[in-house]
Amino acid sequence: MIDLPVCDDFTPGETFYCKNSIGDIFVSISLSKPSKTEFGAMEIAILPEGYRPKAVVHIPALGFRKGTDPIRWVVGLRIDTTGSITIHPEFRITGLCAAVTFPAS
């Protein structure tokens, strides 16, 4: 397992990636913003070459908001062929978690 560096000022939890013996990539993302700072659509990380998908991958992730109005809901997560991992929540969130497996390019 290799720690996945995250963009901006996120606090990572179990955030890593790895490759198995047949070339499948596994990515686990668990992160939040300090002080319950809310965020919207943005790039959260970039996978290095050799760990990127052959085609764009769209998966659901669990987004959450802490604070006076706590809530959890599904948000869109996208991994493109350049390795860019972006989120597309319908509402502003303070953290998210997701896991995905895909064949490497």
C-alpha cells in the first residue's frame, strides 16, 4: 500500500493505492477538511503513472457534513486517465470516503 497524497489542505485517513499481481489497482480514500470546512466540486488527489485507469471511472462515494446540520449522502467521484481524482457533490461536504478497483492502463 502506498499513501495517496491529497490536494489542498485535506486531512487524510485511510487514503492509499496499490496494485495486485494481475495489475488491478485498488484505491481507498478517506479524508476530511480541518475545522469542518465545507467544500464542493474539486480535485482531491492525482494517481501516478502506472496506477491510472484505461478509461474514466465514475463511482459513488459517501460524503458527509459535520457540524450543526450533520448529513450523509452519496457523491460522485471521478478518476480520469490522467490520474486526476475529482469529487462532484450535490451539496457542500466536510469529508468523504470511497473505495474502487479497476484495471491499470
